[in-house]
Amino acid sequence: MSNSTSPFYDTNRVIAIILGGGAGTRLFPLTKERSKPAVPIGGKYRLVDVPISLAINSNIKRIFLLTQYLSSSLHRHVQQSYRFEDYQPRGFVEICAAQQTAQSLSWYQGTADAVRQNLMHFNNHDHDLVLILSGDQLYRMDLRYILAQHVDNQADVTVATIPVNRDAVPGFGIMQIDHESRITRFVEKPKDPSVIDTLRIPNSHEDLYLASMGIYVFNRRVLKESLSDLDQQDFGKGIIPALIQNKRVFSYVYRGYWEDIGTIKAFFDCNLGLTDPSPLFSFFDPTFPIYTRSRHLPAPIIQESKLVRTMISDGCQIANSEITRAVLGLRSKVGSGARISNSIIMGADYFETPDQLNMNEKMNRPDVGIGRNTVIEGAIIDKNARIGNNVVINPQGKPENVDASNYYIREGIVIVPKGSVIPDGTVV
């Protein structure tokens, strides 16, 4: 492999691997029926659209998505969204689902094991570098820069890192680097204050620490060697700390916006942050767009409503309502007199037909969407939920965590799961 002679490395020698995530228990109940990368974000996107789009925008054409947990909707979305024939010759997004083989009868046991079990698929493609990405993060990075730095450093492995404050340290792998950005120490999710003290970035005016972003660049040979140890199941817990001892492992320090969508609070804040006047992350960037499935839906229709800092997706129907700081997903339907604030309405997968609406009336069941004169604040209403008329949903005065028959409260946020029914007049 030759050293880079331009700002970017030849991406034709790279394959990208996106890790589809595990059970996503901290995002429950949003992950009750789907994997983390399949969770909707920004009204019309899925989390997995972010890493796939970053790879496409960075001219990386060969992308593998490793999936395991509740992956049906994720598979369907990717297959319907990314067809490269017209604009990326010889490009693809290939889904590698967990499967039993002669060598292994088990599910993926960790991030490294997921890659290990699919090496036979990667080896069918000529490449020098392997770029490993997470499927559940929100950020915008030109991945060619980390590839170029990797080659310039003659590195065996490069780990993307980001400075974080002390409060965030126990949730990440933290590392120390020398003056050349070579990683000299890696501690996975440190809890001991005395250990954390030793990991602080030196000569910094703030109390900052270098956290792993879960993004790695491996030389092909080094990746194969490191995965030969079958006892190592995760990159963060085992592979990376071991390689630091005898390989050239470097840090690529990223200083832009980045959020690991690991909790309900993080997901909630990221979505509502999109409505800010100057958001930290925006889908309105023509130079580095985020792609998703192209849908043939009608434009939103809004009747005599007041909307403040609200994102409205295709196919929405809003009647005489007041909506403040909210994200409305595809096909969201809001009845007259409704008031929605600081909430995420994920919308629906379908429009109800006249026959279905008549059946709802006969069954005394709410239509899909938000009913008349309903008040929603501080909530996430998942897809295909039926919220009746004169309903009140508000977490104020309630415990931080609640499990009910048709709703949950997590971190002070009310979540109505996918397909749930909240009858007329209910107060949550």
C-alpha cells in the first residue's frame, strides 16, 4: 500500500462495514419491534441512513451491513433505499445477517465476532483497508480524512476519537495518545475516579478526555490477524487494547458534532435539536446529504394551524392545531384543536382507507394519528399509534420510569409504543 499523495486515499481500495447493533435495551420501547439502526429520526430517515450516506458521500462504494436483532424492518428499508445501479457503478450495500455456519452455530457474540463471522464475504472483494462504522450514531464526517491520516501514519489501526467531558467518561472507551497521536493506553468505560484522573487530556484548559467513537480503520492483514484470537469478541473491550501493545495504533481526533444514540434521552434531545434555529446537526446540507428511501407521498396539508420550530414530513395532515418544537414523521395525522409541544410524532406506515376508518368508528377505536383536542407534551409517539380525542399525555409529576399497558416513561419522557391505542379521554 502506497502513501497518500493527495488529501484523500483511493477509496476503491476500501470496504466499509456497518455494525447493525445489538438488542438496544436502553432505547426500549423504541426497539421493542425493531433494531437500533432502524429507529426513525428526523421525520423521514432511519439511523442507519447516516453511516450509509457518509460512506456514499466519501466515495466508498462497497458497504456491508451486519445485522442480527429484530432486523426485518431494517433489511426492508435498506433494500428499498439503496440501489446503486444508476449513480454508483459497481457499488452496493450488502446485508450480512447472523447465520449458523459449519464454524459457528451461535449468534454474534460481540462487535469483533460479528466481523469475524463474515470475513469470508469481505474476502471476496479486493481491498487494502477496512473501515468499521456504527449503525446508531448521528454525525457528519468526511471519512476520507481518517483514511488519509491512517495511510500517512503508516498505521496498522486508526481509532476515531472525540473529546468528552468527565461526566461522559464512564460510558466510553477512553485513551491516551502521544505527541504523534499514537495511542499509548486504552481503558474501557472507567469508573474509578483515580483512574479517570490519569486519563485527562494534558495541557487542556478544560477537563476533557479522548473517547472512542466506535469507528475504526484496519489494515486488511491486521484485522485478519486480530480476529484469529477466538476469545476476543469485542473491538473496544479486547481487540484494540491488545493491538496497542504491539501494533501501530493511532487516534484520529474528530471535533465536530457527534452523538451516540444510546438512550431515550439522547434520542429525544437529538430529534428536537433538529428544530433549533442553528442546529448542531442539520439534514439541510447539500454538500453532504443524508439519503433515505424515496417515497411517493403527497405534500403536507396544514389547515389554520400555528407551527413553531416544527419539522413536517411528507404526507402529514394537520387540522387547526398548535404545534411547538416538534418533529412530525411521515403520514402524521393531527386532529383539530390538538396541542403538541416538545414531542416526536413518528407518523404511520400507511394511510387508513375509508373502509378502515368506518371500521374504527364501529369498534369505537381511534384512527391512526392524534385525535381532536388532544394535548401532548414531552412525549414520543411511535408509528401507527392511535391517540384518541381529548387525551392528555404529559410526564410532569410522574416518576422517571414507568411501565404501563399502553405507554412507558423513560428518563422523564412518555413513550407510546408502535401500534398502541390510547382511548378517548385518557390522561397519561
